[in-house]
Amino acid sequence: MKSLLAGSASPGKARRGAGENPAGWLFVLPALLPLLVFWVFPVFYSLFISFTDWDLMSKDFNFVLIKNYISLFRDPKFFKILANTLIFALGTTGSVIVLGFLAALLFSGVPGGIRGRGSKGRRFSSGRGIFRTLIFSPYITPMIAVSIVWSWIFEPRVGVLNFILSLFRLPALKWTQSMDTAMLSVIIVTVWKQLGWAMIFYIEAINRIPGSLPEAAIIDGAGFAKRLVHVTIPMVSPTTYFLVIISTIISLQAYDQILVLTNGGPAGATRTLLYYYYQEAFNNFSAGKASAVAVVIVLITVILSVSETMLSKRAVYYD
């Protein structure tokens, strides 16, 4: 009888234990407090400011409700800026994913792939590590420094890129000084910086592929292309979806390289939403409209992240 009573009491204890526990909140608070102060509060405060006409200077402001949003969507420049942002995000994300994956294939010891043996194998592995370090090093370099160096490389008269083009008897380009190539120039710098970051994730994902899978594919007569399509790419798909989401978010937040390389020009060809936010807030002193732009950026980020997450759930995951 006592055992029955004890058994009937345990679910109640479990239910009480699953409820709110003040001691548990104390352990969570050190991590939760910075999140509330530096993320949750600024988001809601920006939403509040977007309904006002505050100019960042005066103490007084008026509520204008959705006037800032109406002004934003009626501005013809906004849709051009939105298109620039999406082009930049697609260009950088797609290039980072593809080139990062190819670099990982080249510089990782892929199961069933090229493996060095003996002293030659050790030398090959050492050289592979050096190249991985060189490719990853731009990621840990500040974007401002990277952009300044690339601004010299892109210089139309004495820049390195035009010198290389001249060696192949190709016409020189104006790069950041032309509307036709300015966005391409910013994308090149961004991809060059983020390539090593994507490569490291792909190297880890590729090295986790069980060696039996490519070996079985080889026994079945599958060549390199078939092993790549039917084994490697499906096995690294979780990493691909993660990198797509994070790279998209990073692209939407691009600012430093645009400021240094093009200053949003020429003629607004490289002006993105975040750069537009900066101009409205600190050049035009329109905090309300700038906050409306920030809200739009957050909404686009959420929509893209949710969409990519839903697509990733349809993929086949392998452990």
C-alpha cells in the first residue's frame, strides 16, 4: 500500500519540479540579463522610436504613428536600396557557400578522397594546413583594415587588379568608382573575408562523414562526381543550411566595407538598408525614420531566417 501511495505521489512531485523554480532563474539570470539589456530592450525601444519624429537632439518629440513607415515605402529610393541589399545578400551568401565548400574539399582530408602517404603525405598535410591558415586569416582581420587594403587594390590607375588585367591584355576597370562594378567590388571583399569561416565549418562536416560511405560508393563504381553529389553534399546539408542562414544575416548587416570602399555610391549603387539607416539617423537626424528602417531590417532577417529554416527541415539529415 505504501509503495502504491509513493508511486502515486511521484508524478505530482515531477509536475511541481517541472514548474517555475526560483533557484533555476538565478542560474539563468547572468546569461539572460545581457540579452534583455542589449537585445530585447533595444529592439522594442527602436520600435517605439519609429512611431515618433525624434531628431536625436531635442528632448521633446511627437508621436506620428505610422507616418515614418508611409514615408519610407513611398520613397522611390527605398526600393532601390532594398534591391541593392537583396542583390548583395544573394551574391555574398551564394559565393561564400560555393567557394567555402570547394576550398574545404581541396584542403580537408576527405574520407575516400586524396590522402597522402608516408613522408609525402605528411608534407601534403602540412602544406594543406598552411593554405587553410592563409584562407582563414582574413576572417579574423578587422573589416575596416581589410577594406582599406582592398581600396588600394581596386584603385583604377595604380591598383593591383588592373595591373593583373593588363597582363592578360584585358581592359582596366573602374571598380568602386563605376556603377557597373561597385557592387561587385564590395561583394568580392566580403566573400574574400568570409570564405575561410565557411571553409572551416565545411572541413569539420566533411571530416565527420563515415569513411565507409565513400568507400562503398567506390566499390559500386561511383566516380568522384557521383560521390560528391550523392554522398558528400547530402551529408553536409545541415552545415549548408546553417551557413546560409548566418551568412544571410551577416550580409544584411554589412556596413564597414561599404563605408570605406564606396561610401554608398556611386549614385547610390551600393547603398544598402543598414547604410541607409546610418544616413537617416546621423546625417539627416531623423531617428524616427531610421528606426523604421531598423524595424524593416529585423523583419526581413526574421522572414529569411524562418523561410530558410523551414526549407532545411525538408532536407534529409544524416548523422
